[in-house]
Amino acid sequence: MPRASSKKTGQSNSTAVNASGDLFRSASNKASSKELERIDHLFYTYANRSSGLIDPEGIETLCSDMEVDHTDVRVLMLAWKMSAEKQGYFTLEEWRKGLKALRVDTIVKLKKALPELEKEVRRTSNFVDFYQYAFCYCLTEEKQKSIDIESICQLLDLVLGSQFRAQVDYFIEYLKDQTDYKVINMDQWMGFYRFCNEISFPDFSNYDPDLAWPLILDNFVDWMKAKQS
């Protein structure tokens, strides 16, 4: 008799644990579903009804509600977090991905998340990816592989200006002064970021033109040295 009683008790406890787990999963699923509803509702607050996308006008309204300028680098960081593919547009799936990753479902929470998002992007491990993304995000035409000098100057100032102010200012001055290059490609874009991180500025004491630097950077260093002399 005691054995039978013990067996029944074990089964009862197991059933109770399983039931408890089911209840927890059910509550968790409901909470996740409610969160997604709020995220979607927020999306459609800004989305264009005919296209089903948040378009440039919707992004301007979003920026206004977050109290940031639409040219603020954090807007680009938000696009990076969403893995947004088309400049000036957010799809529902991109919106969901970004907001779920940030764990926000209201505009108030999204606004509060921006400082942490900026810290995340500024980490070296993430920043290289963000810097590369910024270039790709500005490729607005199909099969486009380079960006015009004027746009590159604006993008450099936005993305890299706060970290490497002097290098960016002089490189922008050089880009506007020179006549050899009308556009910048990805290799040149990424090369300048490596240049900022690795080369002593403004003396260029460790710059070796025989190494695999893009030619535009050799020309920039020559231009700077001529300017200094």
C-alpha cells in the first residue's frame, strides 16, 4: 500500500509541474502577442495607408514625436537596428525586428531607448558594421556601387564626425578641393575608417603608401603634407 501511494503522489506532482509550465508558457505567449499588437499599432500610426510602409513623411513625424531631428545620426542607428533596406522607408517586418530587439512598444519607450542604442552602436564590434551599413543605406539606385562626393561629405560628418573630428574635417575639405574623384566606393569608404583608427594624425608618421591603402588616401596624405608645408 505505501508503494502505490508513493507512485500516485509522484504522478500528481509531475502533472502539477507540467500544468504550471503550460500556464507559464500560455501567459508568456499572451504577453508576447500583446506586445506585438502594440508594436504593430505603433507602426500603423506612422505608415502610409496606401503603401503600407513608413515613408519619409512618416519618418519625419516619428522623429518629431521622438523629439530628434530627422538628420540625427540616431535615426540612422534605428534604421541599422531594423536592418532597413531602403533609405527613408521602414517595412512592418523591419519595424518589428527593431522594436522587439530594443524591447519597446510605445513611442515613449522608443525615445528612452535611443541613448542605449547609441551606446550599442558605438561599441567597436558594432560600429564597423554600422559604418558599412551607413554606406549601403545610401545606395538608393539598383546596382549602384558608389556615392557622390557631396553626399559622402554629409555622411562622413554624420557618422564619423564625433569620433574623428579633425580627420573628417580635413578629408571633407580635400574631397571638395580635388577634381579626380566624382564618387566614392565601398573600398574607399572602409579604407578611410581604417585610416582614422590606425594612422597618426596629422603627422602621418606611420603611413606607408606602399601598403594596400586606396589611392585616394595616398592623394589625401600628399595634399595634407603640401598644405602643412
